[in-house]
Amino acid sequence: MTDIRASSETLLDTRAPVKRDYTQYIRWLLLFGGGLLMIMPITYMLSTSFKWPHEVYNLNLIPEEPTLDNYIHVLEDGRFFRWFINSLIIAVITTISNVLFDSLVGYTLCKFKFRGRYIIFIAILSTLMIPTEMLVIPWYLMSQSFGWLDSYWGIMFPGLMTAFGTFLMKQFFETVPDDFIEAARIDGLNELQIWWTVAMPLVKPALSALAIFVFLGNWTAFIWPLIVTNSQELYTLPVGLTTFSVEQQVEWELIMTGAALATIPTLIVFLIFQRYIIRGVVMAGLKG
Amino acid sequence: MATLSLRNLVKAYGTTEVLHSINLDVAEGEFIVLVGPSGCGKSTTLRMVAGLEEVTSGEIEIAGRIVNNLEPKDRDIAMVFQNYAIYPHMSVRKNIGFGLRTSKMPKPDKEARIDEVAAILGMTDLLNRRPAQLSGGQRQRVAIGRAMVRDPAVFLFDEPLSNLDAQLRTQMRLEIKKLHQRVGSTIVFVTHDQVEAMTMADRIVIMKDGHIQQVGTPQDVYQTPANMFVAQFIGAPSMNMLPGTVRDGRLNIASMTDIAFPFTAVDGYDITMGIRPDDLRIGGEGTPLFEATVSVLEPLGSETLVYADIGGHEVIARASGRTPPALGDRVTLVANPEEIHFFDTNTGEALR
């Protein structure tokens, strides 16, 4: 036994030392730097939300006298709750609408062969190239004509369907074999039933990814809700938070507290669906 | 169970015609196999019967009813796809029961029907599993179950065994055949595998380039092929083809052999002689046909495939596995005259 162990140790000793891969450290360092950059604003947001007003411009991360007063103040202010609900209503409805209608259009463009299909798809895609800032004025004029100014409908209508969502869903439906659709057709389902019962469950990862994108996009939307709303009761959370800086002075501690509270739903949504969002982004990338 | 008739069925994509006036009558309870190489139009024919492709012209009749303008669901057919097309998000029970979703049958009857089909397919224990938890053969059985559950007039199978490994394919072949014997439904089965066609069919339809080449029982198409394509497509290894020319009323092949044939032909007429490797033996009883040199040997155990050279033409013969010839041997190839086929070299048609 001893002999064997000795010989194996000898063998180990004669092995060439493993060459260290220093580029790995550089990669870690870069990632660490990137991570730090990303986490800094969030850390300051949280830190400021626990500070007294006189301490706001002090850049220390740990408040000297931490306080929950800002949270109590914001939560006791009825407006915050109202804005929170407004944002929630808008984000939820636009998300449901996008999941349904983007996938319906994506499915139609993918699985039905009809004249002009390609042109329609290109037309939808081309709208991706127009920045929101350019669309705001036409949207406003439309809202005015339809009498949608200062209403939920006015805030929501531009986002009820998106070109990106349609594109994403079309690409995902490409992965659903036609055999599934044809088998269902033979089994007697109508086209709407096939879409809902067969195709939709097969693209769940894409639906989840789309739901997250749309929810986050609408939860944080600022420019359009700011333009289309006049009454404070209809403000969304990001718009409402700015009133802390307009009406009195800039109350950073309250803005940061509101922002910290506003991130909670997005964090919940992300934590629930994160495995889908990663898969969704990867697959959208591959297919696109 | 029902009859199926195709009359002058044509399919064209734009100006390109891919199916040319197909005529076929399938009897009630018949197992018919459409076979042919890729692009021959067999799947297109099946999909037209299913209603998944539009008919350019001609008629499709199922159980005495023209179905050209009916939706797939109204044709009383069920189809099994090459990729199974069973839904990964549903259990086996839901997959099998899927065909009954739109049926007005009461729920307990539906459940009983699903159980009955599962029992026939030996899948009772697997009803609560998801497709991901099943093997390839089991998945294919689920697909068959979904087709069976509706008790359709005609079953359509579109290359259902192509995705299975060789052993499983043989097993499923047997199972489908047994199933047909048990339920006695009319079946149209598409495959590119001639072995599947031969082993399963009551009648085989051999197709090429959108034309039917021959319709007949497996014995018919094997023993009396209508043309050179059928002769070479059916049977493995495929039939030896030796082109020759008529001289003085006898067939001259490879400028070395004179062969008598049972019909008259003018001098200079080009005739191809066909003989199956099974029928070409080395020595023994029969008419000596050729002197040949053994060039390659393929031992298969019970027998040996002998590749032999006849004046520049290679032919395949079979020899006993126990006493095969050696490489380079000069051998005499013999056959019975009734096992020899003759074809018009120019048209490819069989001469009888």
C-alpha cells in the first residue's frame, strides 16, 4: 500500500504546474466594474430614501441618522397610492393587450399564407425605426380628436400593441411546427381555437418575455403619460414622483423613496419570470 | 370504414403541375400504401385527401361523397403525421382525447372511448404522462390513438415511421398492421420505404414525378413490375438491369450472351433484361445465363451477396452463406426463364 501511495505522490509531484489564465481575472475585473456602475444608482436611491433632507447632498452611502420618515410620509400621502394604482392598471392592461394582440398578429403573419403578408410584416417592422419623440405629437392630436386626453384610454392606446411584440411573437411562432396546426385543423378546431389551445401554450417563454418587456416599459413610461394627462388623479407613478420636485423644492429624499417603492413590482415581475426573460431574449436574438 | 376514390386529381403550384391526373379507388377496409422517391407527389396526394392542400382539378370522394370543398374536419378522416404532432403541453389522455374536443359526445362516453383506445394501444398506464416522458414509439402510438379515437372513415398516415430507429420501425410496422386487422379501417399510408410498403400494404401504389407507375398487390408489383422504375424501386437489392439488342431473334447482352425471349422483336430493337438478385444463382439448377467474375462479396450470414462482372456490367447474385465463391472466381450464373423480365429500353415499359 505504502509503495503504491508513494509512487502516486511521485506522479503528482512530477506534473507540470497548471498555467494560470490571467485573462480570466481581467474579465472578472471588468464585470465587477460594470456591476458596480449598475448598482450605484440603486444603492444611492435606497440610501437617500433613508436620509433626512439636510443629509441628501452628503454623498455617504450609509445615512448618519437613518429614518423611515420618508416612507411614512410617502405612504401616508394618498396621491402616491393613487399613482401606484394608475400605473398598475395601465401596465397590466397594456401587458394583457400586447400578449393577446401581438401574438394574434404574429401568428397570422407566420402561419397563414395570403397576398401582401410580407409587405404588412415589413410595414409593421418599419415602425420600430420611428422614435417615440416623433410620434408624441400625432398621438396627442389623435387623442384630442377622439376626446381621449386626460383619460386612462389616452395613456394606454399607443402601447396596446407594439411592433416589437408582433415581431417577437412571429419569430417564435416560426418554431411551432405546422404539423401541430394541421393536426388540430383535422381534429375540428377553428382557427381561433387552434391559436389559443395549441399555438399559444407552445410559445409560453416568448409570452412571458413579452409580458415582462411590456410591463416594465409601461410601468416606467414617462413622456407620453406626462403629456396626455392634466389632472393629478390620472398621473402614473413616474409622472407623479416629479411633483415632489415641482411643487415645493426638489425633495430628493421623497423622490428616491417613491422610486424605491416603485421598483418593488418590477422586481417581483422580474423574479417570477426571469428564467423566461433570459430564454426569451436569447431566442429572440437567435431567430431575429 | 369507407371507400376512397381519386378521379383525375391534379395539383399545380402556379404553372407547375406536380400531380398529373391521379386515378385511384381504395376499397372499404383496404390498407393502401403510396410509395415513391422524394418529390413523387405521394405526400401531396395524401394532404389533398386530408384537405390540407387545395385540389387544382379532379375529384376526391370519401364514402360516396365529394369532399373537394369540405374543410378537413368535415371529411371524416384522421391523420398521423411524420413528426407525431402530439402536443407537448398536454398529457397523453388529453392528447388522445383531443380529437373528441369538438364532438358532442357526453363526457363519460369520451373518457370511456379514450380508455378503450389506450387499452388497444397498450397505453393505459401512460395516460397521465407528458409526451416528453415517452419514447419515440410511445409518442407515435399516442398520435395513432388520437387518430383512432374519432373512429374516422379513413386513416391517413404520412410517413409515420420515418423518425423511429430501425428496430422500433419494424415493431411499429407490425403494430399498425395488427391494428388494421383488428379495427379494419380504410388506411392510406405514405412512405418512401419500399420494405414498409411491401410488408404492410394490401395494395401498393408506386409513384414517380406525379404519375402513378403501378397499382397492385405486393406480389404483383414484385413479380410483374409494369416498368423499369417499379422493377428497380421494389426489392432490395434492386433488380439487375442488363441492356441488350435483338440479333437474329435473340437478345444479345454485353456482346457475349444470346438469350431467347418469349416474344418476337425486330433486329436492332433495344431490350433491357431484368433479373432479381434473388433469382440469379451461382451454379445449380436453371438455365445458365452468364459466365462472370466475382468482384465483391457481401456476407450477410445466411447468404452472401455476390457482385459479379459480366463483360463490363455488374450484377448482383445470391449465394449460400456456407459455401460462397471466392473473389476473382469465374462462376456461371443461372436462372429460371420465367424469373427473367424484359423491358423496352426506350420506353421503360415491361414487355410481356
